[in-house]
Amino acid sequence: MVDGREEYHLEALFYSPLTTVAPVLYRHETLQDLEKREVRSCVEDFSERMQEVRTHLIRAAKLRHKYETERWFLDAAEAYVTAVNTLKEELMLCELDSRALAGLREYLETYAHSSDFSTFAVETQKMRDNLASVAYRVHIRGSRVEVGAYDGEPDYTPEVERTFAKFRQGDVDDYTVKYVDRVGMNHIEARILNLVVRLNPAVFSALDDYCVRHETFLDDTIVRFEREVQFYLAYLEFIGRFKAAGLSFCYPQVSSGSKDIYAREAFDVALANTLVSGKQIVCNDFHLEGAERILVVTGANQGGKTTFARMFGQLHYLASLGYPVPGSEARLFLPDQILTHFEREEDVETLQGKLESDLVRIRDILQRATSSSVVILNELFSSTTVKDALVLVAAVMSQIRELDLLGVCVTFLDEIASLGESTVSMVGMVDSEDPSVRTYKVVRRPADGRAYAMALAAKYGLTYPQLRERVTS
């Protein structure tokens, strides 16, 4: 999602979910404004101009010749003035509903008309005009190069062109020399520039003074806006390809108090990211209300249970970032943290068995969890016997109920789905005509693992009649 935006260092924003409603709604407003084509266009144009500013400043910092550095610094300043004024003028033409962008527009209006910025813009233009007015003569004779003041010497270019025009017989190939855009001048160019400076001391003295006085011309608020708006643009760009494929994203209702939640036509955005080109994405619904807290997902293997659990976590995390979530409609809880337990390979370095590792991890989760946490458990204690797993998972679910946690538990134990009013059973469905085919739809219904076991057994020729027929034959 942040590919191409590494220079903004957005990771901290993605790792800082919000836990209260007000800032989430603030981000919703901002994103809804940025979804308007004219607003997004002018902000993206501003970002490109600011990238040009940074490119010039970085180049200036790498150069050794003082006046070459100052020239790139001047180019950066000019690009910055253009970026600020253009953004201000374009935002004035936009209809803005968000407090963030409306506030930015007011700030730009004040900033662009401030005496400091106005003076800076005028001086920047004056420096460019002064440098553009510098004219000099270079006379090359053998290995000797002479630099002098331009004294109205005639320009022989038109005469040369007229002389050779009569030899022109038609269009010819372009033999124009393409100069390499290298960093820094060579020693001859540097010596010529030094002599030009000696011929025009007032112009370059003024440039020295300009660069010293405006050494830090970038405004902190504008620079911060340019970075933070990438957080919004990155996500809008990311989900654009899903929308183009017909998938829905919605701004969820959010609450940090109510645990009545639901989502319609939701999907796993990470999985969709790998399938979006020409593949069908299976969407699922869920809801919890009243005393319901935990979705217990059972069903056939490879039936989408883990993907469903991951989707549940994604929805809550994206909502806590203030982003639209994958789905047509949603109401979600803003957790203080999302705690997950997904199956891991046994780690020989810890000298722990898989069961012991699971116990240690789930103890850590339950110790860290608060009543505002969301927990996602996937195939807990699958390494032990069904009887032991049932006892252990039931004990974990008991503590989850006491903590009043919201979440998902994917399990192969049907009994967990009916432990009490806080648990809601959801089942990964199979095709009604061919039970061996997974639909990846997860629906709210009582757990019934036997039907899928029979389907799997039939698929691999392991039902009682199939076995009997093979034995007798």
C-alpha cells in the first residue's frame, strides 16, 4: 500500500489505530473530500510539485560549488512558491466538506498573503530575473578560454543558418547532442562560473544573502500536510482497483461502547489483492447483537474459515484507522487492541512443544486483553486430542466471556459453538449438489460437521458402502 511512498515514512500512521469515534469521523470527512475528483487532482498535483522541491533541495545538498548549490536552492524555492499558490487557488474552486481540507484552505489563504511568504515569493522571482539578466561572452581559442562581459557583440546564428539553408535538401536526422544530466559541473564550467561571478558581483552577492535569509523556507504545517495526506491517498489508490472490479467499500458506523456489530458483503482484502484480476471474490455477512460476542466458525477444511477470521480482524483494524472497509455496509467496534492467535510452526529454539507454545501464547493474550479488546483465535489447541482440546478451548472461552471480549474463534470442535448466549455459530458452507466443493460462504447456522465429513469421505471413497464394496470385491 505504501509502495512508491517510502519517502513519507507512513508506517507510524498505519501502526497507530484510533480508539475513539471523533477522530475516525474526522478522517472519514477527509477521505470523502479526497474522493472528489477535483479535490484529489489538485492535492496530487501539489504532491508532485513538492516532490520537485525536495528533489532540487537534495541535489543542492550534494553539490560542491557554492553558486551551483544556490541555483538549485533557488529552483526549489520557486517550485515551492508555485506549489503553495497553485494549491491555494485550486482549493478555492473546490467544494470542501471536511474540517481538515477546509481548514487547510483557510490556512493557505492566510499563509500565502502573509508578509513573510509574499516577501519570499517576490525575492525569489527577483533573484531569478537577476540571474536571467546576466550575460557574458566566452571566447575559446585553442586551449585558452576567455570570459568577458557581453558588449553587444553580434549574434551570428541567423547568418550561419541562412548560409547553410541552401544546402538543405529535406528533413534530416536529429544530430542534436544530448547532454547527460550529471550532478555537478566539471572544472572548466566551474572556472567559467567563477569568472562570471567576478563580472557580476552584485547579482551573486544578493543571491548569497537570499539563500542565507531563506535557508529554511519550508512551512512546517504545509510539509506536515503533504506527508499526512499520503496516508489517505495511499489507501484510496489501493482500493481503487477493487472498486474497478466491482467490489464495495463503505464508511462504517463506529462505536467505542456498543458491541452490536455487523458487516454486509465483506471480504478479505489481502486475499482479494491476490485474486482481483479476473477472479471472483466471495463476500460474507456477519452480525453480533445483544449478549452475543464471539463468532465460532466451524466447517470443512479449506472452506474459508481462516479467511473469514482474518477478514473480521481487517475490518476492525481498517475501521480504527478511519478508512472505508471492504463491504457494502458495516457497523464496527473500535477496540483498544486486536489480539490474535494463529497457528505457528513448532519453534525448536524455544524448546517448547506445540501445545505448550499454544498455552503460553493464549495466556499472554488473556493477560493483555481488556473488555475493549478484539480477539481472533484460529484452530486453538489443534495439536492435542479432541477431548483435551475441548476442555482447554472451553476454559479459554469461559475467560473470554468473563472479559466480555468481542471476536472470532475458528475451531474444529462443534461443541464450542453452543457454549452459551455469547457464542454464535457460523459454518463454512459447501455446494448443495456436491458437498466436496467449497463455496467459501460462511453463514450463521448451527454447527454440523458430520455432513462435511461424509462429503469428504465420499469424495475419497471412504464411506462405509464404498469401503464394503471394495473389500467384498
